[in-house]
Amino acid sequence: MSAPLRALDRRKDGRPAAPVRLLHLGLGNFFRAHAAWYTEHAPDAAAWGIAAFTGRSPAAAVALRAQDALYTLLVRGPDGARPEVVSSVSAVHTADDLVALRAYFASTDLAVVTATVTEAGYCRSSSGDLDTASPAVRRDIEALAADPVAGPVDTVPGRVVAGLLARRAAGAGALAIVSNDNLPDNGQVMARVVSGLAAAVDPTLLPWIEDSVSFVTTVVDRITPRTTDEDRAEVSRQLDVDDPEVVPTEQFTEWILAGDFPNGRPAWEGAGARFVRDVRPFEQRKLWLLNGAHSLMAYAGSIRGHETVAQAIGDPVVRGWVEEWWSCACAHLELPAAELDDYCTSLRTRFGNAAIRHLLAQIAADGSQKVPVRVVPVVRAGLEDGRVDPGATRPVAGWIAHLRGHGAPVTDVRADEVTDLSRGTTQEAVARVLTWLGVADERVARVVALQVADLEEFPST
Ligand code: CS2
């Protein structure tokens, strides 16, 4: 009989927990493969520990605490799977541990707050401001207005404002807040919702935020799917360790940041992060070429019966659509053509990596938050040039067909609203969705309606 597997243990597997100077909101797989990995590989890692708070699911906190906040990153490349134990998380908390959250913010040691909370976590209305109509946002505003010191908060903007109130009260000084989500100008997105909530709770916090908080904008990239039993089995085979919290990821990784860090930061550049003045050209390249193609495959590829990105890109029809999408998107990108070519070449390999089981259904989620930022700008840029390119509109058609019940199931923070838009005849659905997306145009509607009809003819599996 083989010996029982052992759990990860800091004394045997990791380095000592570093003092907490970073706080992270959203302890999901992406954070563990990305910001935590850069912190792990920063040359000054021993001085920069992360206190990480879970999102909605507290289970990860329990499991990670049982293994001293260590976990294995399983890098799945063409030459096999390579496990690496990551030690940069020093403390793990559940999202509802607001006492700990406020205490970290109140400490002068805290220098940087990072967040990976998905597009939906920012609680924005369609105008991009804080969604004050959301009951959760209203509850947070009331709770903090009634009790700024201990009021119970739930949303991301609510948590950040609760923390900032504690920091101001403690006189703990300036810090940086870094958004690591796939949204254009994500630093400003964070600044808007945080300021919106602060204004509703205590307007005197606004000038303090202005002076003391630097909102950093980033481009983040590393394809990180959900963990499978096969990932856990691979780690037990290779390390003889039982790690329920394994995170599978690809070799490629990128982090581009713009903004100030008034209370310092890890030397992330030592791990490959890039600090630039303006992330915009990189942001559009990544959001349009990678995320836009992902959404196209998630909708149109799942309608053609595929389950994963690697399967979808292996289908010559889907591959052709992705190539068409890329040529439309590249026409509106500012970077040199050779650089864009290289980027697409690398994406072909990354998407085709069958060792990464990236589910189309996972990517399809929250299209209401994703399609407007990763697809619509390309359609709009074409219209501005007087063109309606079917290669650019197909992801929109895929989303509409998906909302109408084809392909991956609909999971969306605004599911009721967007599925309502897609009811009725194809023409009615297309007209409503295009208006909602802000690209109501008769020529676009004609092309999209044909594409939706085409996709809907594909026999459902
Ligand atoms: C994906 C992203 O789920 C999605 O919407 O497009 O999570 C994508 O995998 C990452 O942005 C890659 O960096």
C-alpha cells in the first residue's frame, strides 16, 4: 500500500511567511497564478507578504489555512506540467472578516491593495458610475453612514471605503490601490466606484482620497482555468503532496502597470512586470485580441458543440472566425503591425494548448460586463470608418444567440435584463441588444441578424 499523501507545510515546502504589506481582495485562481506569483518572484519577496481575502466562497480560506497559506501552481506547458509551491500569501481571511480588513488598512505597514474581483465586482451601472440602485450597494452605504468604524459591508467598493475610513482615522498615510481586472482603465473604474461610495457615506473622505490614494491601472494576462481533479492528481504524483488548492495555469504571463506607489511596492519588475506611463495600447491589444477572441469562442464555439478553448480553436470554422476577428481588431490598434503579428502568433499557441482545460462556459459568464469592453469598441471603430465588418460583429451575434438559449448556459449578473433583451424574433432581439450596447445601426443590425440566424441553425448538442 502506498504511503498517505502529506499536506503542504511551510517548514518543509515554503519560505517563512513575509510581513503583511499587501492586501488582496478576491483570492481566486487568477490572483494565485498572477499577482501572487509576481510577488513570489520579486527579488525582495521576503519583505512583502500578502493578506488575501476570499470572494464569495469561504471554502478556499479554510483549505488554504490548513496548509499555512501555501498552494501549488501547476504550470502546464507543451513540455509537460511543472509544479511550484507559492509562499507569497502570508495570511488568508474570509470576505466577512471585516475586523482584520480594517486593521490591515489602519496599519502604516500596508502599502498596496490589489483586487481581482471580476468585471461584475465593481458594481457599476451602465454609465460606469457606482450602481446606487443595487440593493447591496445601498446596504453598504447605509451601514457605513450609520457606523463608519464597524458597519458591515459586502461589496468591493464598500470594503475599500470601509478600509479607507479606518486608514484615515488611524492617520496611516497614503497607499496604492491596484485593479487587476479585465476592464479598460481599470484604475479609473476602481476610483469611480470607490469615490461614488465614499461621497454617499462621508463626502469629507473625498479630498483625503484625492491626496492619499493612488489608483493604479494595469493590464493583466495569464490564462488560468478552474482546477480539475486531474490537476490535483498530477501534483500528488509529482510532489507526493495532497493539495486541494492546486492552481493550473499556462507558462505565459504578463503584468503591465501605470501609476504611483506612494508607500512603496515589491520590485515586481524583477519578476517581469512592466511599469509604463500609459497602458492603453497594451490594454486594447490584450482586451480585443485575447479576451475578444475568447468571448467569440465562448459563444460561437460552444454553439458548435465545443467545450474548451483548445477544442474550439482546433475547429477550422471557429479558427477562421477568430482570424477574421483579429484582422478587424488589428486594423484599429496603435501598436506596430509586426508586434501585433507576434501577439496573434503567440495567442494561436496559447489557445491551442490542450493541457489547459479552459472551459468556454466559464468564459461565457457575465457577457453583459465583457462584450461592451472587449468586442463593441472594434465594431464602433469600424463604423467610424464607415464599415460594417462581419468579422467584427460575429462575437455580438454569438452573444445574442447564446442569450437566446444556444451554446453555453447563461450565467450573468444581469441575466434577467439581458435575456429579456434577446426575446422575440431575431430582428427584435438584435435591435434591442444593439441599442443596449450603444451600437444601434441598421447596417450592423442586418449583418448581425444573418449571423445569429446562421448560428442558430447549428444543431444543438
Ligand atoms: C477570459 C479571461 O474568462 C474570461 O473572460 O477571457 O479570464 C482570460 O482568460 C484572462 O484575461 C487571460 O489573461
